Amino acid sequence: MGLLTGKVAVVTGAGGGIGRGHARLLADKGACVVVNDLEPGRAADTVSEIVDAGGTGTPSSHDVATWSGGGAVVQHAIDTYGRLDILVNNAGILRDAMSFNITEPDWDAVIDVHLKGHMSTCHAAAAHWRARGKAGETPNGRIVNTASESGLFGQLGQANYSAAKAGIISMTIVIARELKKYGVTANVVCPRARTRMTESMPGADEYMQGAEWEPENIAPLVCFLASDAAADVSGQVFVMWGTRIHLMQGWQRVHTLDRTDTDRDKGRWTPEELIARKDEIFAGHLTKIPRMGFGE
């Protein structure tokens, strides 16, 4: 019996790179895997690798950037294997540009593929699990969404990508709250790896070298989060790089400026007061814009 024997999984963007690694390891651990990729040949190649290794998989080329396409991928799993247990959203593209140069089509394309592409499948999967819950089952569903450190810290020239990835993180936390009562978890993995999508980024040839950048490195964490052993892990954000797993936590209050009890009759702040007390507002916490780089 494998770790995921009897489970049915959907992996989007699984025709290559990180998604391919996810699909292959999920299948190796016993899951039946729907391999989704917009390029049918790439999806079929991953399925062939799964089958050749003794696993079970089926290809899908539905476009998750559309609401109907995302729903069709989930329905394909249900029609083929009778259920869905694991949803791994990984599909993505880059259309990098500075904020003063970016075009509306490039903005829309990235938001559609990443943010809408994650929500389209999550929406359909959540509806499936809710229906099963109302029928008296405990679905024990698993969602693993893919974000990026660009969504955590912001990356020069990636306003569209950073916005989409930050949105995925917030969206996942909401879904984790909403589906908790059905036994469904939702988590986020932010991978660092060399893939067809990232190898064109500035600095990739210099920094993205060696085993720690192999896209298959991310799959073990995804398999863990997809397993029954992670039933109590939800709403969490991880950065994965090589063998390093960083647990990330969100915004936290670092300082508060308020009027004293004896000073409250002055009412709301004035801009001039805030200027005069600028140092008190930050109390040493004013930081530079965080830097994100391959070597960090």
C-alpha cells in the first residue's frame, strides 16, 4: 500500500517541470492522477511516464484559465475515477514587464492563468467536496496551491505575477477556513526551481545550477500535504528550495502609535502631528523594500 493508494489527484501544469514532478510522485505513491496541461502532447508524455513506472494516469488539456475549463478538469477526474481527493494547482506563465510598460493583455493573461486558474479548479473541487459532505461523507480533500516568493516580497518587473501569487495565498487561506468543516485542507507551496518558465529570468543561468534547483525537489512536500498525515495542516504557506522547507507567516503588528488616555480629547490625528511624531510611528521599524534574489 502506498501513501496515497486509493486517492484521486488532479495536477495542473503537469506536462513538465514542477507539475510533472508532482504528478509522477503522486502516482508513485499510489494516486490515480489526472495530468493537466494546455499542451496535449506534454500531458500525454507525463502520463506515459507514469504508466511505464506502473502508475495510473490520464491526460487533460482543459484550459484552467476559464471557469468552465477548471470545472472540466475536476469533472474529468470524477468521470474517470469516481471522485477527487487531491487538487494540486501548478499551471503558470510569465509575462514580465515594468509597471510603466506592461500591457493590458499581459496583465490579464497572468491573472487569468494563475489567480483565476487556481480558483476555477478550487471552486469546482470545493463544490464536489461540499456535496459529499452533505451526503454524510468526510471528504478529507486536499488542496495544494502554488504561489511564489514574488507574491510574498514583490519582484521587480512582475507586478502581474506578484499580484496573482499574493492573491493565491490570500485565497487559499480563505478556502482553508471555508472548507475546514468538511475535512478539507488548503495550503500553499512557493517553490524555487529551474523550469521552462523560470529559466528565462535574469540571473537564472548564474544561480539556478545544481541539484538544489531540480524541479522534482518540490514534490515530496506536496505529497506530504496531500496525505492523511497532514489532516491537521491547513492555511499554511511554505517556501521550498532544494532540501530546505521554510514555514512562512503573514503580516504581523510590529508597533502601535496611539494617543495616551489623557490626550484622547484631541480627537483624530492631524497630518502635522504625524509628521512631528514620524519617528514614533516607526520606532526603528522602517525597513527598506525587501530584496528577493536567487542566491538568498
